[in-house]
Amino acid sequence: MSTQPMRKTAETNPQITPAAIDAVSIVKPITAQIDTTNKPLRDCVLSAFKNYYNHLDGSEPTDVMELFESQAKAAAIEATMNYTRGNQSKAAKVMGISRGTLRKLLKKYDLV
């Protein structure tokens, strides 16, 4: 997944610093090396956050919940779209949202 959605968030939300976004971009390659097979989602998220905080390189984290929410939503949408083989109607049903809401989120997170 691209860090492009986070860059847009940083541009519209000055509380998310470029350093924080760079730290998040570090999370993906490093967590890709962590075995997440058969681990609860909570453990995977916890590992990602630990990694995020370990790679701030002196930067002060801000608006971490916004960061988490945008990353988690984008990942959930991407995974669900893959699971449903791109079928937006099925994906929306799986996620418990309307197809229109899904389309807005796909655009928001540059997943279309």
C-alpha cells in the first residue's frame, strides 16, 4: 500500500508531521518481516505501533489516533477489496457500509 493517502492527510491536517509520516512509511517494510501468521489483529497493530514509536528519531508524535484510523481504514478496505476480487457491492456488505460510502473511501485513500 502506498503512503500517498497519508501525505494527503498531512497536507490537510498540520498536526500530522512529515516526520510522523516518514516513520509510518518505515513501519511497512519492517513489519513485513514480522511473522503475523495466526496472530490476532490486536497483536499485529501493537507491533506496528511499537515499531512506529521506535522509529520517530526524536520527533514528537501527534494525532496518533487519526494516523491509526486512516491507516487501518485504508488497509481494511484494500484487504476487503482483494477478498471480494474487486466487487464493490460485496465489499461494502462485508464491511457493513453502503456502496456509496465505500466508493468515497476508495477515492479518499487512492484505492481506485
